[in-house]
Amino acid sequence: MPFPIDEKYIIETESELNVKFPTEFKNRMIKSNGGEIVSDEFEFELYPFFDKSDRKRISRTCNHIGLETKNAKEWNRFPENGIAIGSDGFGNLIILTHNGNGILTEKVYYWNHESGEIERIAESIKKL
């Protein structure tokens, strides 16, 4: 079960990854850090932001956006401008991207780990 998160942990991740997350995404994660996204087409587990406020939250957020993005960047064909925000459990990720300026757009993409192709699946996190 996801917890709410203090925005300071989102800011720490932004600094670590040198990006700015979209407001809509941040607001969703502040209320519920992580969780599932289920639609007719997809089922994803959202990565949380790393929450260091207590042992329980550290344990529940150890597979955080910062770590999972660093791991994904080591894979072949992962987009240079991509930030991993979730997984389908089969190696495919949902990502946010930027245009080289570090400001992530609201658009959510599906990254196929086998082909390296990305496909826009939603205009924003709210639309999933």
C-alpha cells in the first residue's frame, strides 16, 4: 500500500537525476507514492520516490525512481532522455521524457525492452 510522501523527497530525486517532474505527476505521487495503474491495455506498478523518513518507508521505497532509472540507463536502447516511473513486471517500463532541457513532459510512454521502441500511451498520468 503506497503512502503519501513529503515533496522534499521528490525534490531530492529531481536533483539526483537533474530533471523536473511534471506538476500533475508530483501531485499524484505526493498523495500516493507508488501504487498500481491498471487499464484495459496495461498493468503497471509505479516506482515510488525514495522516502527516508522511517525504516518502514525506506523498505517500501527501495525500488525507487532514481535507482530504477539508473539501472534502466544501463540497458541497450533505453532512451537517453527517459526517466523510468514504472514497470509491467516483464522488463518493459513506463517512462517520462524531456527534450534535452531536463523538464519532463506530462506525456507517459511505454518502453519495450526487447525492441527499444517507445510508444505514447497517455497525455498525462491522470489519463491512464
